[in-house]
Amino acid sequence: MNPQQDEDLDRIIKASLYTREIIKKLMIFSRQMPQQIVSVNLNTIISDILYFIEVRFQSKEIKIRERLDPNLPNIQADAVQMSQVLVNLITNAIHALPSGGEIIISTKQKGKSVLLLVKDNGIGMSGAIQKKIFKPFFTTKEVGQGTGLGLSVVQGIIESHKGKIAVTSTSGKGSQFQITIPIKQSKS
């Protein structure tokens, strides 16, 4: 093969992988993938996710700090979907830190729920952007950098687990996503 063919093949592979991720997110978003509800420890999922994605933030002078409650109770949840929530929130936090910075991930029990906080000291968001972030296909990233599905998928997953998600953010000072998930799933 000549160099042009190599380059074309590389583009095709990248486009295929990108398309596969969009389809996965659309399937989750449309709830076509059935949930596998099991007993899950959120701290374990956080540690596993950080192990797999640490390469993405190591070279960017980003420090991730874990403040995980060692006595955190297990929750009834879909482990794959909880992993997707964390990947999306951490990836967004990394994008919000173009010059480096800090991400703090913390967990704690609050009554009959578990609290997950993902906080960064990055670029933050204006009030106008905060109102749109959970809308499907809304993105502030450049073309090819994001699908605009990440936070709408996160919101859908959290709501399907009978949980809540809230964001607080200040332009130039960072953002915090707070997720509350009940320890036990109520029968619906």
C-alpha cells in the first residue's frame, strides 16, 4: 500500500470507531440496551475507570483527586451504565482543563442515597450554557470533538436509576456535577 492508502485506511478505521461510539450512546439514550441491575460499589467503578483513562490526563498536567467514602454502601445499579456516567463526566472535566488543573471525585452516603461529586477547577460554564447541557446533541466542543450526547446520556442513566443530577458552575472557576442515587431501587 502507498502512504495515501495507509492514511485513508486510518481515517476509515477512526470514523468507524467514532460511529460505533455514537451508536452505543444513542442506544443507551433511547434505552434499547436493557439494564443489568446488580449490587455495585461506586468506589470500585471509580477506581476501575481512573485506571483505564489515566493516560488521557497524565500528559495534560491534570491531577485527579479521589475523596471516596471507605464505608460507602453498595447501590442497586447497572455497572456498565455507571461506568459510562463516570467516563462522560471525567472526559468533560478534562476538556474543561485545557491548561491543566484539578478534578476531584468524591463519594459519600447521604441518608438512603449515595452522593457522587465530580468537580473541576476549569473554564466553567455560563448560565446560558448550563441550561442547555442536558439537551441531546448540544455541545460546546469543536466539530469532531464531541457528539453532544454525553450529558444527555448521563442524565438518562441517572433518571433511569431513580436518581438526580445537578450542576453548579461559574465561568472561569469550574464546574461541579452532583449525582444522587438511591441505595435500593424502588419497584416501579
